[in-house]
Amino acid sequence: MTAVGVDILDISRMVKSMQSQSFMKRVFSQKELEMFEKRNFPPQTVTANFCAKEAFSKALGTGVRGFKLSEVSVLRDEMGKPYFEFDGRALQLAENKQFSVSLSHTADTAIAFVIAEDK
């Protein structure tokens, strides 16, 4: 079975949330926070990562239930292509599926599209 998820968000909303350390630690993994720090916390990247987590939950079919958002890492390979890494309960929920993620943004908006396929 194939499932999709998509999420879009105004970057200005994330800029406000980024001011909260507790929000950042609750939503993003340590690996993501390190990636953001290396890039000087670009709001477009942070927002796109958040959208990817939401789109993942939609493709999974659960919404954000049964796992923590920080258990879903949205990282980039050496070419800049985004990919997921899972931990904890999210890893258990995702183990029988393969995920593809695509991210994009304008100056004002970020979007993520996720495809989930049974292995």
C-alpha cells in the first residue's frame, strides 16, 4: 500500500516558535538541532523540517500520536537531499515502511510531501 502526507506552514509562525528552547527540544532531534546550528538556524529549513514531521504522521495514518516528533529526524545527505531517521516509538511505527520526502519553500512558506510504501 502507498500513502501520502503533505504539510504547509507560514515561516513567520515557526520564527515565533523557534524562540522557545523547550519547543525546539521537544520537536527536533539532537541531530537536527546540530544541523540547524551549523547552518545558523535558517527559519526556512526549520519550518520545512517541521512540515516533514507533520507530513510523515499523515502518511503513516496516525497523525502525531504514539510517538514524539523528536523521534523523527529530517536530515540531509551530502547532496542536500532530505531523508528520515527514526528513533524510539517512531522507529517501531515506521519499520515496515519505506519513506520518501521532498521539501520546498519560498520566502514566506515551507512545504513537505511524504510518500510511504509498504516494504
